[in-house]
Amino acid sequence: MLRFARFLLAPLLLIVAALAGLALTSTPTSTPAVLASLGDQPLVIAHRGGRGLWPENSLFAFERANALGVDMLEMDLRRSRDGELVVIHDAKINRTTNGSGKVAELSLAELQALDAGYRWTADGGESYPYRDQGIRIPTFAEVLARFPQKAKVVEIKVPDSGMEAQLCQLLEASGQRDRVLVGSFYDRSLQSFREVCPGVATSAGPTSVRLLVALNWIGLGALLSPSYQALQIPERSGSLEVASNSLLHTAQARGLNVQLWTINEQPAMRHLLDMGAQGLITDYPDRALQLLGRSTRVSSLSDQ
């Protein structure tokens, strides 16, 4: 019995020593320039430019969200057949345009010939106010050129395609390394991007989110030294509460900016802000601005 106890004690002591070492060496992340420039107020982040208000991921939407006064523009990146970075969420163009087919199988010219406002409706299909208005799928380079000073949340939608280096090159060329927060649902894309573009702010990937949730659940969240600067999470995942008071507290103690998606109703916005959420990613940025007591008047587009 004594021998068995000694057998168990040795690995237990090793585990305790390892945890003590991690506790002594763990460090919070620092606030990146893109977030530091926005101050301490809760951030209103226009999901796909505010897809509940305007045709998503279009210059039209980004222009109006910017004029509305949102803090950040959120967008998705894919590649055309000829290798251009284009701003669109789905792998196919069917849902948002008057065309059909895969983004990756169409050239930039073919993609930009489509009507990207064709499917947008606010009344269940009774009307389509943005058809034939010249709204098209933009390139990421066009977005960078149009909004050089605006903070942006950029999601890499396609792994293993070379997008990470291409994205970094565009940020370098436009002088906007400090104007973006890059995320992805693919851990390997985020790792690749951090390697080719060190110093550019990123959010946690899926594995990092799960690790933080697990460490927080067993009370070891203080051991985390994040390689990312933001935590973008849903309020719930199925029946599981993700955005708990405890997790938000732990994340913020590790220096992370906690942003919740996709929050569209004001009661949920209020609840999450009261819990300490630092950003709301929403299809209806006007509702978040109103809740925060900020103006919902669209300023003159000619001044943007």
C-alpha cells in the first residue's frame, strides 16, 4: 500500500510543480493598437457590414455602417479562381447574388459582374429594394482603400489556400497592420497568419476557445498566456452557456477583449454588456448604438 502511494505521489508532485511553473511564468496578452485606438467604451461591430440593414459584405453596407458610426466593420474573405481576395461569406454565390456557383470557381470579373444586392429583403420577399443598384462583391483591396482608418474584423474563410500570406501583403502595402483584427474558425490558418504576419492582432481559434473554457471550468484560467488578443464567442452553443460571468472575468484578466456574436436583440445586448462584454458583433448595429445612448443618425456619406 505504501509503495502504491509513493507510485502515485511522484507524478502528482510533477503535475503540481508544472502548474506552479506555469503560474509563475504565465502572462496576460497586451492590448493591440487596433483596439487601443477605440478606447474603453463597448464596441459596436457591424457583422458583415450590418447584414440586417443592408446587403452584406458590400461596400454599400460598409459605407453606411461607417456613416452610422460603428466602431468596427466585420467581413469575410475568400479567393476567386484567379487568386483575388474577395469579401463574401458563403462558399457559393447563390444566397446573396443573382448568380450560382462556387466563389473559388469564378474569376474576379465574373464575381463582380453579379448583383450582390439582388437577394436582400427586409420583409420576407415582399420587396427587394437593392436590386439593380450597382452593388457588387468587393475585393479586400477595395475595402482597404475605401476605409484606411477604420478598424476591421477580418475572417479567413478558406484554410490551406495561401490566403494568410496574401492578406498580410495587402495589409503591409496599405499600411493597415494596426487597423485589423484577424480571426478564423481554422486553427491552422490562424497559426499560419501569426507566423507570416507577426504583430497583427488576432482572435482565438476554436481550439484556443475550448482550452480557455476548460481551464476556466477547473479554475486554472490564470495559467493561460494567450497568443491572441481577442475572444470572439457566441452567447451559447446549443444548450451550453459559453459566455458565463466566470469566463468573461477570466478572459479579461488575461488581457483579452471579449466580443460576442451574433447579438441582434437589445435585451441580450444589455444582458451581455452588464456581464462585461466589451464588444457586440451584430447584424443590427443601429440597435446596439441606440442601447448605448449613441447617435443612430447616418452622417453625410460625402464626408466619409
